[in-house]
Amino acid sequence: MISAKNTTNENHDAITGGLYATLAFLIWGSFPVYFKLVEAVPVLELLSHRITWSAVLPVVALLFYQKRQMVQKTWRNRKRIKALCCSSLMIAGNWYLFIWAATNDHVLDSSLGYFIAPLLSVLLGVVVLGERLRTMQWIALFLAGLGVALLVYRYGQVPWIAILIATTFSLYSLIRKVANVDPITGLLFETTMILPFSLGYLFYLGFSGAGSFISAGANFSLLLMGTGLISTLPLLFYISGAKRLRLATMGFFQFILPTCHFVLAVWVYKEPFSYAQLSTFVLIWIALVIYSFDVYRQQSDSDLFLGEKKFG
């Protein structure tokens, strides 16, 4: 028999976890606004700043979460190190594509990419991990594919930015799942692995006089430093939410991110939005509703809001 105290604690965890998850995805969803402020900076330089300053917070977070043993354990595992090398390339590629989209008036492509990503992750699970899908999940994948195909047919060209964003993000998620490393430790290794390249490029720009850091003023330099903070701070909120909620529940919250991008692109930045694009988004939205309903149906309410004890 479940006591009233346990029920109260579970309800509190569900509410707190939901707030943390919402905050994390709202911050991620507002990224286009932030990167529009620094759009004068070349994409590769912005990426280098984001990687460089993203390496700072994981170190502090590791001390706070006392994950030093996990770092040592990961360092001694060659398979995990190789996997994290691959994931670092995927996340760097994803960041580059998103920054390009945000600073070149392609936020709508970013939105489409992050809407497709969850369904592409499901497909990768089938192809790579041998996972089995239920009928409704296959229907969801078919509708998503139909949506992209419709866009290609109407425009005569493939929405490469959206597809590449979805692909890099999905591959990143797959690699991290196989690597089985907690988010903070994983981010620390991923950023430090490519840190020499980003730092080297920033030093080159600085010595050549082509860099934006410092030369553009203190306020602008703080914005560049902030690219790292806004990349890692939501991760801490995400971790806090994931500790209190099931992964399936967290999956529902992840649609906040592309929805925010969609709203910003259409109603704030007034990017061109055709009927062909609307048809694609509608089909993918229907696919996501079908998939989410199927996941929800397979788990009881108590399962959905039962927190994870730990990562890794």
C-alpha cells in the first residue's frame, strides 16, 4: 500500500521536475534570440567561443555533483573515450549548423530539424540498436517522412539544414546512449576534446587582429562569453528534471524547443512560410502526437512520474 507521504513526495517531484524541464527547454528554445545579438560575428568564431566557454561550467558542476570518480572511470575506458570523441564531433557540427541557421534567417529550418530529430532517433534505434517499433510508431515515422518528401516535391530541393540538424542531434543522442556517461561528465570530455582547436582558432584571430573578442567592446565580449553559459546552464536544469521524471515524460517536454523556434521564426523574425512548409509541419506534428500518445499509453501514470535515481 502506498502511503500518503510517498504520494505527496512523488507529486512534489513531478511538479518540481516539470518546472526544471520546462525551464531548460525554454532556455534552449530562446537561443535564436541570443545568437541574433551576436550575428555580426562569423559562425566559426561564434562556435569556437561557444565551445571554449562551455568547458568552464562542467568543471564547476562536476565539483558540485562530486563526479570525480566518474571522470576517472570514463578516462580509463577506451570505448567510452572513442564514443565521446565521436559525440564531440556531432555536437560541434550541430552547434555550427544551429548558429548558422540562427544568424542567417533560417530559424524555421532549425525548428523543423529539432521536430524531426526525436523521430529520427527512433529510426536509428531500429537500424543501429535493433529496437522494435509498434504499429503506431511506424505510422508516425511514415508521416514524418511523407512531410519531408512533400517539401522536396513542392520546392524541388532537399531541406538540408533541417535534415543535417536532425541527423547530427540524433547521432549525438545515439552515441551518448551507447557511451552511457552522465551528462556533466560527457559534456566535460566533449568540450575539452575539441577545446584545443577552438582555443587555437580564437588565439589566431586575436593575434591577427580579426577577432571580435575584446576589440568589439566589453558588453559584446560578455555576450560571447555568455554563449558557453547559456549552453551549459540549461543542462543542469535538464539533469534536475530528469532525476525526478521518467525519460518518456522528458520526451514530451523536448517539443518546447522546436516550438519556440517555430514561433520566433514565423511571428517574430517574419521568415517566409509557405503552404508547402505548413503541410510539412502539420504532418510532423501529427506524427509526434501519434508517437507521444503511443509512448504515454504504454506507461502508467506512476511510471511516467517516477524519478531516476542516478545517471550512468
